[in-house]
Amino acid sequence: MLEAHSSNHVRVKQLVSISHRHATYPVYALSMGNPSPETPTLTFIAGIHGLEKIGSEVVLAFLDTLIQRLEWDQSLITGLKSAAFILSLSLIQSAA
């Protein structure tokens, strides 16, 4: 599962499971930074609708960049002590 990819910097949480047409789809949120509810937080939410997936690709590319920067960017690591990011992707099924 995706939770296995949690690390010191990135937390993975399954928010909900959605059942549709005899299948179940998990919805995950990835977060990084200070987990306190009082922390200023920037949330990125992207969805996939049919074949339109560019929004999700942009959010995933941004996440990849952040994870890479966490290996060397001390200013990002320090900033995440007083701020947070949450990234979530959703799948929007067509009505057909």
C-alpha cells in the first residue's frame, strides 16, 4: 500500500475508500511539514476526470520535486517546521 512510502518527511494517510461498480478506490492524502492543526497549511487537490490527468500530473511532479529537495535543501526542511503541505488526488468517474 501507499502507506509503506511514508518517511520522516512525508506522511501518507488513506482518507476514505469509495465503492463504485463492484470496485473500491482508496483516496489518499500525502502531507509534509508540521502536523499541528494550528500550522499554516497549503493544500493541493487534483482530480482525474476520464482521460484528463494533467492536474494530477502537476501535483505529483511538485511532490517529486519537494521530496528531492528534502535531501539537500535546508531552508525547505527548516520551513516545514512551521508550515505544511497536503497533497491529495481524486478519481472522478464518468457518468457513462
